[in-house]
Amino acid sequence: MANHPLNGSERECLKDAQPIGKADPNERLEVTMLVRRRSHDAFEKHISALAAQGASAKHIDHDEFTKHFGADSADLAAVHAFAQKHGLSVVESHEARRAVVLSGTVAQFDAAFGVSLQQYEHDGGTYRGRTGPIHLPDELNGVVDAVMGLDNRPQARPSFRTRAQGNVRWTARAAGASTFTPVQLASLYDFPQGDGQNQCIGIIELGGGYRPADLKTYFASLNMKAPSVTAVSVDHGRNHPTGDPNGPDGEVMLDIEVAGAVAPGAKIVVYFAPNTDAGFIDAIGTAIHDTKNKPSVISISWGGPESAWTQQAMNAFDQAFQSAAALGVTICAASGDNGSGDGVGDGADHVDFPASSPYALGCGGTSLQASGNGIASETVWNDGANGGATGGGVSSFFALPAWQEGLRVTRAGGAHSPLAMRGVPDVAGNADPVTGYEVRVDGHDMVIGGTSAVAPLWAGLIARINAIKGAPVGYINPHLYKDPLALVDITKGNNDDFHATAGWDACTGLGRPDGKKVKDAVS
């Protein structure tokens, strides 16, 4: 009998949603179950040592990771037996990812997990969802960490903004503003000489697609060879261009073009998944444990406010990012484009997840003005409520990491207070659409900004550093905080409730990169 509530699995319906009836009992769906890690205590010690050792840290290979820190075979067998008992099919089972994907009907999953799946209607459409917790039987209590996929609401949004269209504030500034190719920004940020040869950059996408002809045209315009780009399907997601350059295609093409231009020669693998909590975590897990392509850095430009996530989901992502750290894979995540409130609209401060995970490199946004071959000024990106602003603030979920201890956060009016929880972002880069990135999407040459551009910019820098070093730098957050002079501090501007200040702040983190110094700090 399913009688143990799964800790952190509680769901509420979207605030503007109304139930319109029971979900079709015959509808088929797939659900991802994540089991506990083998040797949890040993893994915690390994991660702590990794953070402390810096450039001398030893990453482990995939086989060693699976052997020591994957799922225990007995736990996977327990999930398989549970599935058989309830007539559910095992679609996939992954020891390294600690994941089992099950297929069945709504009626079967209702009975298996003690839930009642409903159809909900809201301003954005309809979704299948539930309220309250998921329940587990005795034999899985304490074995299963998360169950995702019962609810198929859109979980995340892309963090990109196209250049001004009728925004008075933007238009007034745009007259004297320059836009940039990724290559020009890499030069302005003094990225080290080199390329991305023998590196793979993973990119997570939850919709949209790319057209090879556009990539060929774009990179030819930069006098560069187009990168090798491979699409990987996760949970039936696929490369599916919509033809709308202002839709998710803009995100996909921005990510590929920025990363590919900054790290020429790197292989790019795009993991396409449905925009659900299950699709998102499965894409990340697939990328981290991809033993064929072996990305050394992963760029994530999708996210949402922490308040929109279940605790079990945030824990599951955080554990996946810890696995990435152990394997030497760097995670770069956009901090969002909706200022200190992250678009929630309740008057409170919110940070964007997954950028708020301490094992992700949270990437915030600036507005950059160039003069000749140099930077004339750089401030916090904030174009107001309609124009967008860099996300940033203080997590309400993740504890203060050791490498952020002693920092202070500056709020509106100049009030300072000790940073008590995980602060976001860690680093920054140009994100203002007015001074944005020249890209090509669905046959259109466009200018796009947003923190979505900063994540692949940093991913490209890290791929270039990995190529120079001949080994992955991996989890770099602690090392950047030990050597903050590797970044150029941004001290002017705000993202509404938080203000830039000398040192780390909740707008641009430690600052924008000085590429050569970043290489030295993490090598």
C-alpha cells in the first residue's frame, strides 16, 4: 500500500489554474523515478574534497563513478518489482543516473502513487497535474528520492530577449549602442588564445530547434567553419524548429551560435527534451552521463523561480550537478531576465533555478558599451519591467555555500546585510538586448540578449580553457571566489531590489570575465 508521503513532493496547482475534470484514465505517460545514491557519505566527502583542492583535484571517470556512486542494484530491482506489481513498463533504467523511467496509464499511476491526476486550465493552456504529495509503499520508503513526470505543466522558460521593438526606454538608448558578435565579446573580455578542439559543449533545450543551413550561413559570416552539431532526443523531445524566430528557436540558435563562435572547433551536442520537470532532469542526467560525447561543460538557459519547483525536483537537480562536479563537468546556468522578482509578481524577491544550485555557475547580465577595441563602461543590465533585467538575489532553499561565507548583500537604498543563503549569480557578461549578440534564427539576422546568452558565453570560455589545459576544470565556483580578481567587478546599477557594489553582489556576482585571468584561476 502506498502510504508514505514522499518528502518534498507536494504540488499546488498554478495560481491561475482551475481543475476541469479527471485526467483521462487511459492516457499513457512516462514517469521518472530517482533512487538514492550508493555510498552517500563517501560521495559527500569526495565533493567536499573536490571543492577544497582546486586545480589539483582529481575527477573520476564514468565507470568509477557508476561503481561507487551510482544506484545500488537492489534499489533498482525494488523499483522494477514495484512497476511489475502495478502493471507499469520499465522504459529505461540507468545505474549512473539512478533513474528508472516507467510507462503506464493515468489510472495505473494514480493507484501506484496514491494521487489523483486532474486536467487543469489556465491562461497558458491546459496541463495534467496533481495536488498534495506522492505516496510510496513500505519497500520504497527511503529508497526513492524523487518521482517526476506525473505533472506535465511547462516547468521552465528561456532567458532570452530580442532587441527593442517599440520600447521607449530601449529606443532612446539604442541610438548610440553597438551590438556584438560573440567573437568580438570574446576579444573584449580577453579570452585566452585558442579554440575548443577536442572539447564537447552540451546544451539543454526544452523546445524549438535549429536549422543547419542557418548555422552554415551564420558561421560563414564570421569567417568560421560551422561547428559539428548533434541533436540527442530525450523523452521523445527532438530538434523541431518552429519557424518563429521570437519563439524557442531563438534560444536554441543563440546557444549554439554563441558557444560555437567562442569555442571554434568544439563539438556541440544539443539535448532536446519536453518542458516538464521530468524532461528537464532527464536531459541534464543524459548530458552529464553521456559516455559517447562526453561534454566537459553544459550550458542551461532555461529556468524558473524557485517557488515554481517542488523540493524533490530542486534536490534532484542539485544532486545531478554534484555528479557533474565529480566527473569534471562544469554547469553554466542563466540567472533569469526578470530582475529581483523573477517575474513572480508578488512583490517579493525570488531567484531563478537551476542557477541557484550551489553546483551551478549562475550567470547574470550586464550592459556593455565599447569604445574602439576596449570596454568604455559596463553596468548591471536593467531595462525596466518590460525590457528585462538580470536575475539575482538570495535563495530561499539552498544553504550558504562555504565559498560565499562572509559576503554581504546590498539592497535598495544601500542597506547591507550578511548573505545568509546561497547568493545568485556568481558571474556575469553582456546580456542587454540593446548591446546584444548578433545571431541568425530561422533565416533572420537578429540581435538577442538576456542571461541566456551569458551561459553559453561562459560555457565557450570554459571549453577553450579545457582545451588549453588538456583536462576539464570542472566545478569552478569555489576557485573563482578564492581569486575574485580573475573577474572585473561591476559596481554600478541594480536589478530592482538589489544593487551593485564593490565585490560580490546579487546583480552581477563577482563580475564579468577577464578570460586569461579566469584561465589562471581555475587551471
